[in-house]
Amino acid sequence: MYKNFLRYIISVLFLLGVSGQANADFKVGFVYVGPTGDHGWTYQHDEGRKAVEAAGIKTTYVESVPEGADAERVIRQLAQSGHDLIFTTSFGYMDPTNKVAKDFPNVKFEHATGYKREHSNVSTYSARFYEGRTLLGHMAGKMTKTNVIGYIASFPIPEVIRGINAMTLAAQKVNPDIKTKIVWVFTWYDPGKESEAAQALIDQGADVIMQHTDSTAPVQVAEKAGVWSFGQASDMQRFAPKSILTSIIDDWAPYYVERSIAARDGTWKQQDTWHGLKEGMVAMAPYNSAMGSDLVKEVEQLQKDLASGKTHSFTGPIYDQKGNILVAEGSVADDGMLAGMNVYVKGVEGDIPQ
Amino acid sequence: MIKIEKRNDVSPSIYFLTPILAIFLTLFGGGIIFYVLGFNPIEALKFFFITPISDLYGFSELLIKATPLCLIAIGLSFCFKSNNWNIGAEGQLIFGGIVGGGVALLFYGHDGFYVLPIIILSGAIGGMIFAMIPAILKTYFNTNEILVSLMLVYVAKLLLDYLVVGPWSNPEGFNFPETRQFSESARMPILFDGLRIHAGIFITLITVFLSWLILYKTYLGFQIKVSGLSLKTAKYAGYKGKTMIIIVFMISGACAGLAGVGEITGPIGQLHRNISPDYGFTAIIVAFLGRLNPVGIIFASLIVALTYLGAETAQIFLQVPKYTGQVFQGMILFFLLGSDYLLFFKIKFLGLKKNEL
């Protein structure tokens, strides 16, 4: 009797301890591809992490994890050391994330910008950055005097091509004569290469520069050359106060907080998230008043319409460079087409590097 | 007045003990850095140097990380011993990876035991050929091998960039800069279930043994050492300097190529832009920390590999900045070079002489 009672007490205490621990010890891990101070991609993910921390959840991060053989070890170590939810924030972590997820079925994984969800504990998420590009295109089309828009592109993956197309379509709508010139730098972050690319585009007559790379170098070059520019990933206004018209901001904070709370409370489910202006994953930095209050009002209205779904970035008719129809008049491109986009629309110069 | 004089005799045991002294000084210096950063130094050092290898998985990871470093450093020791400054092992690694990876893609979907050996061999040859460029330019055109080999690193990197973005990119990969995953037949066999340690470690051990054999038991090894000590003596003895230079570069390149092919057929399994986190440069530290001695290099590669793993664990558990790993690597080299200086030179305090006043 006494023994049984003791056993009961011990097991209750143990259960209490375990369940109490489960909540207090709930931890979220983040794997970053760059340093937290890059003022671009990783910086914004770290802002998201800080929001999770502010919501009362413990977090850990590992920065500058190469996308090679090291990624798997880091992800595995996070899983092993008691992290319950792990965000892997670069495309190159796709295979390692899925590999580790297989061995840790009780840990949840969230992979940014990938498409593989091989196990039920892997979700993917990305943002509809192209909606922001539509706004940039509208401004660029209105602001350009030379009708040449310079675009610094990273890799010819669908996400980047989608951005180029969305921007070009929006710019054509307000200014049919514009041409989009592209320089591929084949890097996400290389201030040297990016500033050379910006200079090359300016030399070719571009008076509006935009970038799908993460450093602040292009906007600084634009500031010096006295042409317009747009920031990327975070608000880069302080690096080029005169030149920047606005920045597309990646705001991961609401998503990270929501998913972390869901995982803590046991309501986390596998999903593929693609959020945009509506949900706030894509946000716009304050508009530069130098473009005039009329244009600011126009763009703000367009932003509202894109968020509400009244306007879609890819509304037909859309033609490719050869003039073949891609999206028929009156319809919009579906997500499947957007996800695999690998042709330029009419008005973009050059070929996609293959 | 202070006078610096060369020491005439350096005890060989002290020569091999100074790297260990350098490591202890690094630990001490690291402890101070952790203390200044506001961490408990003992705890931080424990997370840095003990936690990463406290289980089997960690130990396997240590070997994975040390394997390429050891291979490259072994190759470099041939060059450095003979006064040839091959700084471009990173490029030779990448080029070996490119050639090996190209062959692996060629054999995509093929089964058969012969696939992997062919890939490994072609990777080694790739690295070898790439290393011959600075060697031939040095011997026949009198160029500086440091510059040429270093510049060729960027050539190899850009070539890899071009290939994975363009012609070799995965046709089902949405244009992402990477090739297909190699077939199973092109992958290094895993030694233990659940661990990543693969058969590449045997290649490394065999290479270490062979290099010991060549360096200490063959005429070529003797030539290499003599040329390293004094080029004039080597010439006087009638050694064919040009052939030897090309041979040491070939050995060095082949080792780096093997390291590259080991990475892509081992833990990575495909070609992409980041097949090496600068192993070729870090291996230079490893080579010198190991005193250009095969056995020393094994230990040195393990220690330097540990600084990588330690930086990750320390960030996970204590949120110590990741770059402390590089600080540790730098400190090891600094203390090693510093103690070397004191080993080979002595500082004499002479006091002031009258006539100088």
C-alpha cells in the first residue's frame, strides 16, 4: 500500500515535471545563411526571431551556415539539443532539412523558399515578393526619363524571373516605352559585384535601379550617381536617403510568431505558405515624397488593391518576348504557373541564362 | 639595446612541442576573449571543445570535417617542404570536384562497382592537372606560383558557377544553381548506419601512409627535403629541380582533388556553388600546425576541424558569435608563428654601451 502510494506520487511528480518542462523548455531554432548584420535577407529573419523571443518563447540561432555539407550537422544539432521547431531560412537547406526531419519526427521543421515536403513534419513558406515588384514597376515607369530600368538579378530561378516580369508588366502599364535591362550577378550577397552591376546599368542609360540581391551597395551607387533606386529585404532608406523611393520589406515576424505558438500549443500542421501584401509578409517601406504626392497616392491605392485581391500582378493579356500569349485576356496567372515561371515577358531585354 | 640572433641548434622535441604550446596558448587566449564577451570561460571552452565530440555522431562529424583538411594539408606539405608555395589548393579542390562531378553526372543512373572508383580517380586527376598550371608556368616561364595558384582559385570557382547555373544544372530543379543528386553508385559508402562518416576516410589514411613512405623512404622525398633546406645545395647535388617542382604540385593537386571529390560524393551528393567552405585555405594552417609531418597533420586537422564544430555548438548553446571559430584558427596560427620565432631566434638584451651615448 505504502509502496504503491509512493509510486503514484513519484509518477505524478514525474508527469508534472515532464509536462511543465515541455512548455518551459519549448525552444525554436533558426539557421541563417548569412551574418545577422547583413541588412538584408538574414537581418530580416533575425528580426522575425526577435519577435518570437518577445512573445515569450526561447530561441536560438546559428548564423553563416554554409549551404554545403555543414548545414545538415547544424540542423541535426538543433534538433538534438531540444529545439522543438526549426526554421531553415535558405533554399540550399532544402535537402538537409528533409533528411534531418526524417530522423526527428517529433520536431517540426519550416523551410523557407523550398518546394520539398517529404515528411509530415516539414512545412515550407515563402513570400509573394512579386506583389512588391508590381508597385516598384509602377513607380519606375512613372519616374524614368530615359525609359530604361536597370535590374540587378541574382539567379535565374522562378522567384527572380517572376519579380522581373511583375515589375516590367506594371511599368509598361503606365509607360509603354520602357525597357528592362538586366545584369545577372549570380550571387545573393556580394557588395563589390552588385555595385559594379549598378554602375554598368547606369552607364547603359538606366535612371532607375532595382535589385534582387541583398547588399546595400546598389542603392549607394545610385545615390552617388543621382538616379532612383529601391531597397531590398529591409528598409535601406538610411543608406541612400535621396535615391530610394521605397523598399520591399520581408516581414517574417508575424509568421514566425504564429507558427511558434502553434507548435508550442500542439496545433502546428504541415502546410505550404505563400503570403503577400495581404498577410503582411511583404511590406513596403515609407514612400519617398520626392516622387510627388499624386504618385504616392496612386501607389498606395495600388498597394491596397493588390492586398485585397482586386488587382493581380499577372493579369492577362501577357505575352512572352516572341509575342506568344502566356495569360489570356481577362484571366490571371495561377500559382502553379507563377511557381515555375521561366520565360521573360515582352519588353525585357536579353535571354534568361541557361 | 636589443639584438636578435639566430639560434644555432633547435632541439627537435621542442620543435614538435611548440604546436601543442600554441594550442594551449590559444585555449588561454580564447578563455580571455570569452570572459571579455561576458561568458563563463570554462563553460564556453567546454561547449567549444568537448561538447561537439561527446557522442558518436559528433565524433563522426569531426572526422568528416577533418578528412578534406587532412588530405589537402598532406598534399601541401610536399609543396611547402620543397619551398613551393601552392596557395591554390582551394581551386584544385574545386576543379577536382568539377571533373569528378562531371563524371558522376555522366554515369547518372548507372549501377556498378566501377562507377565510384572512376569518379574518385578522375577527381584526383582533375586536381592534379589544375595544379600543374602554376607548376609549369613557374618552371618554364618563371612566374610566381603564389599569385598564379591563388588566381586560379577564382577561375575554378567561376567555372563551377557557370556549370551549375548553366549546362549541368538539374533539369527538374527550376534553374536553381545545382546539379542533380548523384546516383547511389556514385556515392561514398556510409560506414555506420545513422552516421555520415564514409569510406573517404580510408582514402585519407592511405594517402597519409603513402606520403610518409614517399617523404621519408624514397629518393624523391630526400630531394624534396634538400631543396627545401637549400636550393643551391640541391642544384649542386645535380637534382632536376624542374621535374621535382612539377611532381610536388601534381601530388598536392591530386590530394586536393581527392578532397573535393570526397565532399561531393560523400556528404553533399551533388555539385553546387558551395562545395567547400574554404578548406583549401584552412588546410594551409593545418599543414603548418602539423609541422608538415604526416602524423602531425592528422592531429592538426582534427584540432582545426574541432574549431569549426565548436563554433557551431558554442553558438547553439551560448549564442557566442559564430566567427569565434575563425578567431581560434587565427590565434592558433599566430601563437605557432610567434613561438617559432622565439624558437629559431633569441633576443639578447645588451644594455647601453658607452660610446652610443
